[in-house]
Amino acid sequence: MYVGNAAHAHILAASIFLSTSSSEHPPSICGQVFFITNDAPRRAWTVHRLFREELGSNDDDGSKKVLVLPRWLAKMMACVLELWAKITGNRTDFRRFSVMFLTAIQWYNIRKTKTLLDYEPVVSLEDGLKRTAKWWIEQHFSPQRSRKVE
């Protein structure tokens, strides 16, 4: 989710609150929880790949093959690596939690947000990723520098 969309939703909520707060009844939005998204469901790995491309990290010239592991195999491998890390006193970034998080398929329903706040995203997922990558690069980010192990 792009932060501009979150700010937009907050402004909508504040407008509703302020326009109805003078009446005796509290606004219908008080105490409500709202999901704010770009309203463009994507799998986590798709968003990660899009962001890498926007950062200029497309070191894939088409000759590399993406290896897709079954979830059960990745969980088993992560379990073995976690055990090995515990035995050797090292750490691993390849954990069962990471496998479960990255392979989870979940969407957030924003129907209530659209209905009560009259919310529509003002920035698309793709545009939000482009803007974020541009900002990141302007802050002296270099994909090659992030790969260095110190």
C-alpha cells in the first residue's frame, strides 16, 4: 500500500468526523477499523519482483530460470536450516515463518472502507512502487551496494 493512499483515507475519515461531530450522534465511523489498500490484490512475490525491477535490479536477462519449490518442501528445508543454525550457533534468514509469509495468499476486503469513507485509491500499486523506488534511489540507494556483505 502506498502511503499517499493511507493519507487520503485518513483525510476522508477526518472530513466525515468533522462534518458530523457537531451533532448529538457520533459519526458512524467512530471506533471502526478500516483496511486501506491499493485495491489491487497481488501475491507478495509479485510485488517484490515489481519493486526490484523499479529499483533497476533486473539482473535477469531472461536466461535465468525461476525455480518454484512446493510450499511443503520449502517449509521442510527451512526447518532443517533452523535446526542447523541452532546446532551451529549461527542464524538463518530462511525460516519457516518466512516461507509461510511469502507463500500466503491473502487479500484484504476494503468494501467497508469504500462504503463508509467513499474511499478509492488515488495511487495505483504500480505507480506507488515507481514513486517509492524513485525516492529510494534518490536517497543514494544502490542495489549493488545492498548486496555487499561486511
